[in-house]
Amino acid sequence: MRKEYLLPIDGIESLSDSLIKLAETNLAQQDVDMAQQSLAAAQEKKKQEDAQRLAINPHADPNAQIEGTDKEGSNPPTDQPGTVLPATAPPPINKTWFTDNFGMTGRELSEILIKAKDLRTLDSIQGLLKMEKMAIISYYKGVPASLVDELPLTDFDYDALNKHSDRLDLPFRRFVKTWVSSDEVGREKAALLWSTTIDKSERLSNRERNLLNHCRDVIYSRGALNAQTLKSYGIQASPAEISSLIKSHGFLFDLISVGQFSKSIGRGLFYDIKRRDVLIKDADQFIAGLIENNSKFKMDTRLNPRIELGFHAPTAPWYAEALCKELGTTQIVSSSSKIIINGEMAVTKALELAEPYLNGHSPDARKMLKGLRGDRDALLVLAYENMSQTEQIQLLKSHRIDDEEMTRKREAVITNG
């Protein structure tokens, strides 16, 4: 049976020796790479010049200007020994180079060398450490490796970027974009936010990360949901824990709160992910929650209905657009901290959609729906009750009603529910 042995290498007697040798080899390879690139550029330029000469004189010898090659039958210069560098280079440094070669990160290896007071070896691998860091940040789309000397990243940051590349992809690219385009004050804020992101990320357990990832996947496919509904879709945690995790760490997964709802109807906060293509699959519950919690029902003197829904979220315009698509109307808009539904058709559709989930916490909602279904007195009473004194007088005049008749109408509407 044939036996094979590892042959010793002269001068390599310890881990430090191997590190120094690797550093010298890889750093020297940078010079080789540059030389190869220069040679390739020169050869390409030569081909272009030859092509231009042949275009002018088709019978010209492309090698005529190179000494020793104008003789018929002689070889072109690139076939001669020494004109092409040998391709014996080791593989380039990638983002896990130290882990792949030594079973530990560059930071961990540096700490060992510092404890051993082996500064000579530590100095020799600085180039390798920098090359690996360049590979780490350039792994993220749109982030150039040249920023390695500019970004305020620690060794722990690089380890986190390597370990959690999927989860930190968006936060890191946002940080880089803000850093590159901001002044000093803006950069300080961006660095502080990035530091907070890393700190919070490291405090999450694997179970908590999996829960938040699962929440994000469900919300991405289903649209805005509350904690209780998330649990019903298979999130293995209580609604209270889901809400707490999203509140404290949701930003790491692009999870945001999009509105406060009445707890009495079991809805609480609804959550969504940061996106512009908002999808609302539970629009009926969504509208009902906003109505029950914070809404105003208004009408003008001609009894044109209007609903103002309290909605404190930067995504309000996207939700207004999504509701327009869901209800097949263009009469839903966002304004300040509200979503506004205008006009008889849009208001009727919204109220009928939300009706099964209205639990009586907003009597005006049912009163307006009853009026839009044909009870004109209900509309008059609702309009009257939500107007200023001046507007009430104008309403009574426009419909030729006196105070006594309005009082009778109000009593009748209350009696009939």
C-alpha cells in the first residue's frame, strides 16, 4: 500500500511562521496581479493599434514594428518565454478566509497573537485582515471595498456582518448610503444608529431571531396583521411576546407598527414591513379597528358623508392607496395623521366591509350606514350632532327644519337604534 507524507517546508516551524508566509505570499500576489493587469492592458492596446493599421493597409505585418519578429515565420512576442506571468497564484482572500484557513475569525486570531505578545506576526497579517474586511463589505450590493478605510466599523461589526449577512443586509446598506451622502452631523447619527442595530442584534437568541423572521415572512405574504393574528398563522409565541419583540427588535427585520387599534375588540397594534407596495388582505378588520378606536364621522349641509380615521404612521399614503384598490375607489386619501374616506359610494363600501367587525364602540358608524341605506333622518341627525352651532343653523335652514322637528327626529333615531 502506497503511503503519502506531507513534505516539510523550510522556515515553517510554527503557526506564526505559516501566518507570515501566507501574508508575504498573498501580499506579493497583489503586485503580480497588478503586473498581469498592466500586461493585459498593453496587449489589448497593441491589438487595437494593429487593427487600425490593418484597416489602413490590409497587407501590413502587425509584428513589423517589434524587433526580432519582422522575419517571416517568426513567433509573435506573446509566444516567447517570459512575456506572460505564470498563473500559480493562491486563491484570493474572501470574506471567510481566516475561518476557512484557521478555524477562527481574524479578530479571534489577532487576540491570540496579542495575548502571546507576538507583535511581529500580528503586524505581518494586517494586510490580510484588511483584504478580508474589503471582501466582507463588498459582499453587500452597492458597497465598494474602497470604503474599508472610511467606515467606522469595529472588528465586532465585521464579525456580525459575516455571521448575519441576510439579516443585516438592509440596515448595513442604509447605513452606508447615509454615511456617504451626509455631513459630519449626519454621519454621527448614522454611526450611532448602526451601533444600536449591532448591539440589539447580538442580544437576540436564535429562537427570537427565528420568531421575527417568521413574522416577517407571514406579514410579507399576508399584509398588515396584529400579534394575535400572527400567532394564528403559526408563530410559536404569545401575542404579548410577539408585540414586545417587534417593538424592541422589529426594525432589524424591517417590521413597523402601522396603527393603534382598540384592545376591547382584540386587535391592538397592527404590524407591517417597510415597503411601498402595501398589501391589505384583512381590509375589513383593518377599517373596523380604525373606526372603533379613533374616527370622526362628518357630513356637510348637503349630507355628503366623510370619515376621518386616525392613522399615525409614515406609511399612511401607501395604505390609503391600498384601500382604494381594495374598495375599487379613488376617494380615499391620507392627510397629516389621518386616512380620509370621502363620498357616499366610498363611505358605504368601507362601512359595509367593516360592519361584521363593528362591536358598537362607534355608534356613529352604524348610524351613518343606516342613513346611507335609506334612512334620511339618521343622516340628518348624524350631521347635526357633528356640526358647530353655526353649521347646525345652516343645516336646519337648508332642509327647512326647525329645532322642535329636529328634536323629534333625534329621539326617533335613538329609539329605533
